[in-house]
Amino acid sequence: MRKRSLLLCIVAALFAASLFLGAWGTPGRAQEPPAKPAADQPKTAAQQFKNIQVLKDIPADQLIPSMQFISASLGQNCEFCHVEHALEKDDKKTKLAARKMIAMVLAIDKGHFEGELAVTCYTCHRGQPHPVATPVLSAEAAKPPAHVHDEEGEAAANLPAADRILDKYLAAVGGSDALMKIKTRVQQGKIDAFGGQFSVGIYSQAPDKRVSVTHPPTGDSVTAFNGEVGWLSMPGGFHSMTAAEREAARIDAEIHFPARIRELYKNFHVRAGEEITGRQTILLTATGTAPDRPLLQLYFDEEDGLLLRLLRFAETPLGRNPTQIDYADYRETDGVKIPYRWTLTRPNGSFTIRIEQVQQNVPIDEKRFVAPSEAPGH
């Protein structure tokens, strides 16, 4: 039953945040807010949820992403610390220990790193419930991840400038003229996740509207962004996207992304990238100007210039939650090259979309882009 619940969670969270606690509607139902703040003041975690002791003053919509970060850092699900269906209870020692650890990490960062999140849960845990205190003798296990410097001037010599990389990317997909002619795109295919396969339809409209509908046996799951608001719905649940989730969904929804990336992001840093599926890459790190716009790492094929991997990072009060999308099987459709297969990976799992049919510049019912609360009769 738990495996099935997790599968439906991942299907429902297609292209957006995979949410915590088994099903993304759970936090709101399990913990009623004890008091309502003023209408013009966003709720804090302590106002939205019961028995918050450490992260009281963070925005309420940042509590669940913070829990996601802890879950990924320890490689455990919610019940490792929480009593199932009674999340506010303090019955488990692991929950009490977690509070102490969160306070410790925040104090270290405040006292030694000027508040920057240099030390996080993952620094010690590395995906395990218990940190390893003794050095590992295995050469492979002991190998640390590659360290990435942020300072200017660290880029490898002889790499092309960011503008040249982005120009090559735009040319590789067909060029600006061909790309800008695409006003709508309808894709039909399959999603593979946890041993199951379901049909999926993706409806995109320029510049930044996108709705995906998956069809599991229990009923349709919808992930949508209409350029202003985003939402996820499935039988028995509904979730309005937070500001950070909307910005992540906006990147996915940009039908003209290769042409518009320099409007969305202003600062780029070039480095040598890793090898992906046998192809050497160039890594372009992009930081945006919008407050909630996610940091991006873009891996471009060094030879043909196509985008092979996109990593985006959602900021939380405890650290960054990563999402990785690997693109493959590029095909030319109406003069524009698009991936017919992509795999989305997060610390709690991954799924793959395989496109079987693409139609472009076909009518799409505008009702698809209307949030349920905006629909007539609501």
C-alpha cells in the first residue's frame, strides 16, 4: 500500500515539487492552524502547523520543503521521526533528536558561516540515518563528490563564452525563427514509475502555460501552471503551488526556453561538465533575478549543443532540494528539435516520460489552463 501511495505521489507531482508525508494534501488535513494571522500577513510555520518548536518563524509553505530536505538527507520517510496520522506528537526519540540537530546546524552556520547554509543535514548524513564517524577504507566509498567553486575565474581554460553556448543551443534546436513559430504543443505518451506505466498527456501553450494529465487506475492526476498560478490535483486532494514551486514549473512550461533563457536568467558561469551517456558536456550555471527563480545547472552536449541535463535547486531554510531532468531522443518536429524522452530524478525516486505523438500549433481548450478555484461555478 505504501509503495502504491508513493507511486501516485510521484505521478501527481509531475514537473513540479514531489511533496512530503505520503500525499501532498496530508499536512493541511492533519494539522489545523491554531490561529489565523492578519489577512495581509503570510502564515508562519507555527501558525499553520501544530507543535512547531524549532522552525517557528519560517514561512508556512517552506516547512514541507524543509522536511523533504531532511528526508532526502537521511534517506528516510516521514515515519522515521513522525507518528503516522499524528504528526504533531513527540512520541519518537528521532523527532526529539532531529530538533536538536536542526538547532545545532543553524547555530553552526550562523556562528561560523555568516548565516550561509554551508553545513546542512546532508553534510554528515549523506543519505543515511546515522552519520559515519570513522573514515571509510574503501577507495570508492571514500571518494568525495567533486568540489565546485563559485568564484569567478575558476572556469576551465579554452571553454566558450556563455553567449556562444546559448547561441549554439538555440541553433541546435532549429533557430529562433522556427522556435517562435510554435504556439502550442500537445504530447501524448507514457510515464514509467516504480514498475508501473500510465498514459500521460502534456498540453503547452506559449509562452509559459503547461498542463500534464496522467491517467492511473485511481483517477486522473493533474499538474498545471498557467503563467501565473500553479496547482496539482488528484482524486481526493488539491495543492496550490508555492512561489518557489511556481518558478520551477515556469521553467518547465517555457515552450520557447532556448530563445528566452537570457530573459529569465542574467548571470551565467561556464565550466567543463561531466560525461553524460557517453557525451562530453559543458556546464552552464544560471542564476536569475526573480527572488524564487531556481538556480539552474545546464549540461550541453559539447559537440551538437543540445541540452542533455537540467538541474534545478529549490531553496529551503535547511538547504537546497535538487531536481534533475535528463533529456534524450531528440527528434525534429515541424522544424524544431525536442526531446521525446526525459527522466526526472529527485532524492526519493525518479520517473521517465516517453513521448509517442506530438502535435504542434493545434487548438487547446483554454479551460485546461483555468485553476479549479477560478472555474465557472466555483
